[in-house]
Amino acid sequence: MNAMDNHRGYWSAMADVVPLKARWTQQDWMAEAVCRGRTALFFAPHGEQAEAREHREARARAVCMTCPVLLPCRDYARRHREQGFWGGENDEQRIELRRRTRPPARPAHLPPIAAQA
């Protein structure tokens, strides 16, 4: 008896699952990106120091500035909260942009506005 004999129902159900590509592989504009195949330039290695990051990002930015899909790339990274260097921006710049453009939160201590009679 095979160890998988008890799981036949599981495997037959799995046959109905449609595999989807990761969301970033579904973007048509990525085929035109100048950075294709240059992952190390756009994503920090573990333990990267500040000065090394500045140099790596300066090189990445130079590549981005020549790219025909700079704006769709930037928009994608902003919408999906991507990490790394996308569309000429690093993740810290995108976080700052979100912080600046977020609508102000309503203070919790104020009651809701009631209709004036």
C-alpha cells in the first residue's frame, strides 16, 4: 500500500485547480523593462550598508531613467507596495509618498457629525 493511497480524494480535487502565475509575472510591460535579468541591482542583499545601498541605487536609477516602462513600473510598485527599487524609486520613497498622500485620520475622540436641524 502506498502512503498516498489515503489521499486519493485530495489529489483528484487538486486536478481541478488552475495554477496562476505570480502577480508580477502577469504584467505585460515587464517584457520591455531594461532591468530584466539584473535583479541584484534592484534588490538589496542581506546586510547591505548605507553607502553600498546608495551606490547600488544610483546605478539602478540610471538604468530606470533609460527604461521605456518607467511609469508603469513605478505605478505597479506603488499599488502593490513592492520592496526594492522599482520605477526609479526605492521602498522608503514609496512609503514616504503614501504617508504624505494619505487622508488625515479622524480623531477618535470626536463624535460623528450629525445632521443639523
